[in-house]
Amino acid sequence: MAVRELEIKEEFMEQFNENIPSDSINKKVCVFGQGFVGLPLTLSFAFRGCETIGVDVDEILVKQTNEGMTHHTEMFHDVTIKEVLNIELNNGRYKATTDGGEAVRNSNNIIVTVGIPIKEGEYIIDYLKSACETIGANLKKGDLVIIRSTVIPGTTEELCLPVLEEKSGMKAGEDFYLAYASERIAEGLAFDEFANMPTIVGAINEASLKRAIEVLSVVCKAEVIPATNIKAVETSKVFENVQRDVNIAMAQEFARFTEGLGIDIFEVVKLANTHKRVNLLTPGPGVGGYCIPNAYHYIQPKAAEMDVDMGILKLARAKNAELPAFIASKAEGLLCKMGKSLNGSRIAVLGLAMKDYSNDDRISPPIDICKILIEKGAEVRAFDPVVPTKYSFKVDSQEDALKDADIVMILAKQHEFNLECSDLKSFMSENPICMDTKAIIDNNKAIEAGFEYWRI
Ligand SMILES: NC(=O)c1ccc[n+]([C@@H]2O[C@H](COP(=O)([O-])OP(=O)(O)OC[C@H]3O[C@@H](n4cnc5c(N)ncnc54)[C@H](O)[C@@H]3O)[C@@H](O)[C@H]2O)c1
């Protein structure tokens, strides 16, 4: 065995392996959805000794995963998800498949991480429903189903349960077990947070709760917290996300206020957060990713059904959705100040991910900002060494992005960027502008280097 593989094994044994399930019932786990959550979750079961199957409808993803390839950037200590994947493929504890039916027939525990996308404010339940149909049609007596997707409160009992019962011809709670556990990880920290963040679980009856806690405890070393009902867990998850949306909208307003006063929002937030009951967030170029922007749209349908007003949440979402347009108009204003116009200007964008150090560009504000700038006549060249998606405005190096640019716009941090002010400026046009939405560049150094500097 290669030295590196031995090192990884030792590291993982030390960190995780105390929870290996001793009985065969808890050992066979299949996970529907092999995306940002599903793949590291399945591997977390595999490296604790479970026999795992990862199910996905995306044939290319399944093929690549079985070949040991993944674009995910998850790490645990210095071990990459790709290394874990290859170890678990080689030892036969993990495989990916598009055949969900067979995976269910060969497992005792089925975990669902299939998402509910939002399109133009409307949720699309089809993927989750289809996963439940496949599971139901292949379920055996005594199997456990845990829904782990983030859902509209009520979904597990109002959609998943009837579909599972109808397709299986069995009764939930009597013939098979059903639970809901919220998924709370942040991308990039998945292995650590599956293990060390408390997991919250609700179930349709005591027997389901007991079985779910046993299985979840295989991966979760922190507390597995039982709730009295499923809706409480579904709702707490959506509230966790939506409170960040509201706090970020507030941080953006604070930033405009401090900008007016001529003081630095990041200093103000730091000062305010020295109060032990205050935890302000910092502003940025927008709110992205799968979780936070979708949260309001998961609450709204149920609120409308119950005739409950969600005015604050709605306003926060609308305000955050406006941020890319705000950044674009700020660029227009700064160019105007320098005697230039947005139409025909060159803009170098650094960072396309929806958050710092991520490869995820789903619902990514930087992408929206690029599109708005292009629509307004600017030539955008964006560089992100980690995001794999191809865009017409994406270039292969920081230098290509910066060449003759009028503005350098920093929209997401990546380790590979060289943010030395004189280096940045050396590639750019006369009177360059630096728009630093991440407060990553020293204000004085940027001005000394000859930049017109703007911080969000
Ligand atoms: N990404 C995060 O950081 C995060 C954090 C907490 C919770 N969540 C929640 O976890 C869930 C999954 O999120 P994600 O980021 O992993 O999404 P993702 O899009 O990366 O992965 C979902 C996967 O499900 C697959 N899929 C669709 N229909 C299927 C079906 N019928 N059977 C099997 N697979 C199917 C898709 O092809 C996709 O690969 C969502 O509900 C999300 O809100 C995500």
C-alpha cells in the first residue's frame, strides 16, 4: 500500500473510526443524490466501515465518480475528497450508480439528499418526488428512510410519506421507518461538520426515531438531537438559512450607511461584535449558493397557505437579490468619476464562486454581476481557478483577466489569486479602479499603488 494511503488511513482511523456499526442492519447505506452534500456524506459512512451506494440520475457524474474523479474541493485536514473517494472505491465500500431501485434493494438505510430547486420564485418538487417513488417501489420491510434535503416545512409527511406508502404498499412506522434530519454543513467543511455539528432529527414515531439516531450516530460524533416532530426539524433548518438572508440584507444597509459617513463597515462590525450578544455579518457582493437564496421560497408557500405575513423575510430577499445590480451601478459611477464610461470599458473579475474558496457557482452573485456588466456594454474577463463551469467571459489566468482592464473587481476569494497591488496595477490601463467587495486589500496600499479604491 502506498505511503500516502497509509497516512490517510491512520488519520481517518484516529479521527473517526470509533463509530463503526457492529450490526449488519446499520451497515448498508445508500444515499440518493451525489452532489455537494450526498457524495461526502456517503463517503463519511464508507470510511466508518459501512457498505455504501451513492445514487444519482446524472449518468456522467456517476461514471466520473466511479472512475475516482470529482470536482468537489472538500478536505479533511490535508486529505482531499478525491483521495477518500479513491480509497473507498478501491476497498469496495463505495460505488455510485444510476440504478436507484437496485441500490435500495441492497441497503437497509436510505438517505435522501436530492434538492428542491427554485425557478423564478417557484419550487420544483419533481426530483425529490421521483427519488421517493424509486425508493418506495423497492423498499423492504424494516428499511429506514431518512429525508435529509432542505424542504418546505411539511414535505416529509405531506409528500414523501404518502408516495413511499403508495409505491411500497407498506405502512410508515409499522413496516418501514421514516425520519427527517436536517443537513447543516457548509461546503468546504462537510467532513468535519457531518462529524462535529449536532444533527437534529425528527421521526414519525418512536421506533423510527430510535433507528434514525442509531444510523446518524455512525457519522455524527456530536450530539444527535431528537425533536418531538418532523415539522420542527424541517422548519428549524429553513429558519437557520433565512435568518442569514435577513442578517446579510441588514449588513448591506449598514454598509451604505457607513459609506455615507466615510467610515469602514468592516471595522464597525468588528467593534460591534465585541459585545457578547451581538453577531453582525459583513456585507459582500450578494447572497449565493443553493441554501440561503432559496430559504425564503421554502417558507413562502406554507406561509401563504396559512395566511401568515412574511414581509420582513420577503423584503430582505428582494434587497439581497438587487445586490448584483447595485455593484454594477457602483462600477458605472466609479468609471464616470475617472472620466470613463461602462460601455466599452474592460473589467477584470476575480472570483466567480458563490462564496469564498468554493467551486460552487450555483446562484452565484459574481456570475450575475458579470452578466449585467456585459449587458451594459462592458468587456468582462473573469478568472476563477476553482470553478469548473465554462462561461464565454471566463479566462484561464489572472493576467489574461487584468490585461488593460479599467477595473479589477474582487468578488470571491481564492487562494491562487495574487493581490499584490503593484502587480495588479502593472497589467491594467491608466487610472485603474479596484472594487474590493471582500475587504481583502489594504486601503492605503491600494491608494499608494495608484488605484481609485472602493470597498463595499
Ligand atoms: N450544498 C450545501 O452546502 C448544503 C448545505 C445544507 C443543506 N443542503 C441541502 O442538501 C440538498 C442537496 O444539496 P446539494 O448542494 O448536494 O445539491 P446538488 O445539486 O449538488 O446534488 C443533488 C443531486 O441530486 C441528484 N438527483 C436529482 N434527482 C435525483 C433522483 N431522483 N435520484 C437520485 N439523484 C437525484 C442530482 O443529479 C444532483 O447530483 C438540498 O436540499 C440542499 O438544500 C445543501
